[in-house]
Amino acid sequence: MSIKRITILGSTGSIGRNALAIVARHRNRFRVVALTAGQNIDLLKKQIHAFSPEIVAVADKQAAHALEKKIGRRKSARLRILFGQEGISAAAEYKKSDFVLSAIVGAAGLVPGLAAIRAGKTIGLANKEALVMAGRIMIQQAKKYGATLLPVDSEHSAIFQCIEGHKKSDVRRIILTASGGPFSGKKMRELRAITPAQALNHPSWKMGRKITIDSATLMNKGLEVIEAHYLFGLPAEKIDVIVHPQSIVHSLVEFHDRSCIAQMSVPDMKAPIAYALTYPDRLTDVVHALSLHQIGMLTFRKPEMKCFPCLAYAYRALREGGTMPSVLNASNEVAVHAFLKGAIRFTDIPLLIKKTMDRHTVQSDKTLPLVLEADRWARETAKELVQKL
């Protein structure tokens, strides 16, 4: 069995750390050749020491200098250290890599993700925001350059596994499950006083800060609806969401005969990461065994759109199309950042997103400059609105 050479974009984040934990257990199967990170130089230094990549890239020149000092001249002389968007994109298209895990959080993952696609890579896609912003472009370019996109989000990995071996024409709809976050069932008046610390306390999953807040607002599920549209080629009306607090059923596919297939496991992101890394094979004992008799009960209910309208805004963005999904994503990133800084309330997040969307005139999303311009406009508009809330 040949060793698979891998690149991890966003190695210091939650997905990147989980991926490296898998690699560490299976060094006979994987070799890390490239890593990228933002500003977490201390952790990146440890990863370099543990996995000896050939190339690394960081957010900016200052971070690159800091990394060089941390690892020393002798080590840095043998390691290619790049920085900025160009450097991270160079790591994404590194010719010696067989597999690219795209795990950069937010819009920052779009350009490197496209670089990997244009290099014809097999890509494990954990960066849903890139598909939300420029799904049309990414899917078209993947076909053009022969790139393969494998979903890493647990829900999309589940759908991918359930559809495997079946005809796409047999699929009636897909059902994405949502944990509901830590505030499911609360009234609007209760949500106004939610603090960042409370919102970051997810009941089921261990994730990064941004995605944890998105889970609490249900925006994460909204972004996943748009992601599913592009990955599986289904319209909005064939993509449903159901709240499943136990996070055991990761999603379902309903076929035309009304039978359903679900994918289940304990909530641990190592499972979908490992599946993408080894597809179409599987590793042994990636996560703990599922003991349904200990869980006892699995429950499901409709999402509460009134208290958590972000999901509805995502469906609106998907139906309006063009640059609206990019605006949705950018305004959400600004809103989440403002909430974590204490500049707005939890209930202001959806309000800020709606106000930004209401001000936007939808443009074409056929070219990357148009998408990036919509992203820039939405960020500026949302930041102005933060000052008025």
C-alpha cells in the first residue's frame, strides 16, 4: 500500500488537529507534506516538529518571521516557509501532495480551495463557506480540472455515504440533522441575554469558535443547506433540516419509494475526516463504538425558525441565488466576530444578517471577482450596521 501524501489547509484549527491525530496513528499510510495556519505559530511549530512537512504557509510576513525564529535557522533552512494568500495557495497546489484537506475557516478558504481545484487535487472539503460563496465556480472548475471534492462536514459525509451505490435519480430528498445547539427550546426573551461563553458551550460537538456560534444560531445548518445544493445538485425544496439533539444520526437520504437510509456514529469529527482521507477505503476503530442501548432514545423535531431565523435566511439566499449567498456568509462572519467581542447581542446576529441582505441587489456569481466584490460590500455594510445596533 502506497503512502498518501497530504496537505492540510488550516492545520491548527479543530479539523486540522483531528486530521493530524489520525495521521499520527497511521504513519504507515499517510505523510504530511504541507501545512498552513493563521497566527497560531506555537502550535504550528509543534506540528512541524511532529510531522516534518516540506512546505508551510502562514497568514502574513510577520507570522512567517515569528515562525522562523521559533524553529531556528537550521530547521527553517530545510523548510519552505511562505505567507499570505499567495503562499497558502502555493501550499494548496503543492505538486507533491496527493490529497488536500481544506479546513480554513470562513471566506479565507475560498482562494486556496480554488488553487487546489485548479491543480486537479483530491480535496477533503471542510470549508463550507467556500461553496456557499462560489459553489457554481468551484463545481464547474472541479469538472474542468479533474479535481475530486469529498465532503468532510459530518452531515454531507453522511449523505455522501448514504447515496453511494444508488442512482442520483432515485433520491427524493435529503434530510440534514442539526443538534439544535445549546439554546434549542428557549424563547426569544431568553436569548437576548446569552453570553459568548454560554454560546460556545456546545452540548455535543467540540468545534472551533466560529462554527460553534453558527451552530447556536442555526446558521451552520443554513450554510450546510447551500453546501448540499452544490455538492449533490439538489434544489432547496429537496433539502430538509430536522433537529436531532443526540447527534447520532448524521443525516438521511429519502428515496422515491419513501424508504430512508441514515448514517450513524458517535459525534466525533474524526469519522468523516478519516473517510475522506481513505475513500473508498475505511480505517479501523476511528471512533468509539456506538452503543444504542446506552443512548436509549433518539429524538427529532422541526427547527424553530422564529427564534432561530438564520436557517430561513440561508434558504432565502439559496433561492435568490447569484451573490446573495456570499452576502449571507460575509455578514454572518462579521456578526459572529462582533458578538464574540461583546459588541452586539446574540439576537443581533440574525438581525444584522437580514439588514445586510435586504440592502443587497443580487448580482451574477459567474466570476470570482463578482463573488469577492459582493463579499467585500457585505462586510463593509455589516460593519457599518454593527455601529448602529
